[in-house]
Amino acid sequence: MSHEHDISPLTRIVARLDRTAAGETAHDLVATRFPSIDKALGGGIRRGELVVLGGDDSVGSSALALGIAIRGSDRALFLSSEMQPERVYERALAMTARVSLEHIRLGAVDEEERARLAASALALRDQAPVVETFLQGGLTTIERAIEATPSAPLLVVDTLEGVLDRDHGQADALGFAVLALKRLAVTHQVAVLLTTHLPALDRERRDRRPRLSDFGMGGAVGAHADVVLGLYREEMYDFDHGVSGAAELLILKNRAGARGYVDLYFDTRYGRFEDVAE
């Protein structure tokens, strides 16, 4: 019996092109379901690739990563170093039902909101990501989670800093963690979306749109990631220009395509990103 791994890589590439020409979605692509992001990335994130998403503190990197995990057609694996699963699901409900996260936490929802939350909870039951918290164990814990959820096409690790088991030698340790996560992506053929802060961001400069150098770590992100995304919201720095909700997702590195940016909209009430093209 012939198995796919016994077929020539060149033959597999040609077969994939034929399927794409026939209108089929490439099996190694994981769509974000944000049309503009998928278009910019050639259809989505490829299995075996590492995508790093970074931004200034409180810009919403975790919210965008969770939004991508929720929109996917197949259950993703969402590993958080900052929140217990219940808190992540609260955010997921706020996003999908368009109900204030504060109202959900306080239990202060009206009948209409309660109905929307119930409908969203029912829908999420079949497509919500598998959420786990990792507080220690670092990369070993992450790999075990991947092995326990082999059908997940997308792994979200939120955040890179949470992978570390120690604080000393942090820059080198973070750089190694980036490389290790890239290796996990290749080994398990899963698309990995990693969120991180920007340790080298100069908050005194006038234009604080993320740059590749802002990720620091001795250039590890630029060297090992297949795609590097920088999230920017002007309203965080300038409240007077009528830019409420405006967000930019900058493609700072794209190993398989062009760089550029995507316009998004962030609704602070629900912690929800939307594609301006929609």
C-alpha cells in the first residue's frame, strides 16, 4: 500500500497545485477566517510554520489570537500562560455574542444579551478551541498538549514569556524558545501562532508601529519565524484624531510572500477584532 510520506515531495507539490486549481483548499493551510489576513498570507497559516504576533502592552495581541482560534473551522488548541480556561471562554463569549466582558463577569446582562450568550455558547460548543493553562513545564508541557490533541490544526501559545521556567538569562532563553516552537511546528505539522511582547520597543520614538527589531531576543524572531506580525492601535497613543477602533496588522516578515499591512477594527466593548474588508 502506498502512503503519502512515500510519495516524492515534488509529486505532492504538483498534486496540491492541482487540487487548488480545482477549487479545493490546500490541506496544509489553516485559514484565519479574517479575509484580509488570509489574502495577505496566501490563504492562511501553513502547517509546520511559526507565526509570531507581537505588539505593545494592552494592544490586544491575545484577543486577536483568540479571535483567529475561534473563527477556525476546526478546533484549535489555545495554551494560555495568563488565564484559566474559564476566563478565556468568557472572552470568547464576549467576542461572539457581542456582549460586554464586564457585564459577563458581573452577571449583569439583560434578557437580550442572555439570549445571545446562550446562542453563542451553543455554537462554540462544537468549534471553540481546546483551552489549557500552562504555568510551568514550559516547552515540555506544550509538546504534551500537542500530542494529546493531534487533530488540532492550529496551536496558539499565549504568551512566549510564559514559556520560560526561569527569569535569568531571559533574552537567550526566549530566543531558544522561539526556535524550539518552530521545531515543534515542523515535527508535529501544526501551525503555531505565538504571541509576545516587544521587549526592545522604544516608547520614546514618535512612530510606535512595531518593527522587526522591537522583538529583541538577539534577532531570534526574525531568524526563526516564518511570518512576523506587528499589531498597532493609534488610539493608544493619540486620542484626538478620531481613530477610535482603528488597528493595523503589519506584516513585518513573510517568508513565502510580500510584506505590507492589513486594516482591522477593534471593539473595546467586546475585546473583538474585525476585518475592515468585511
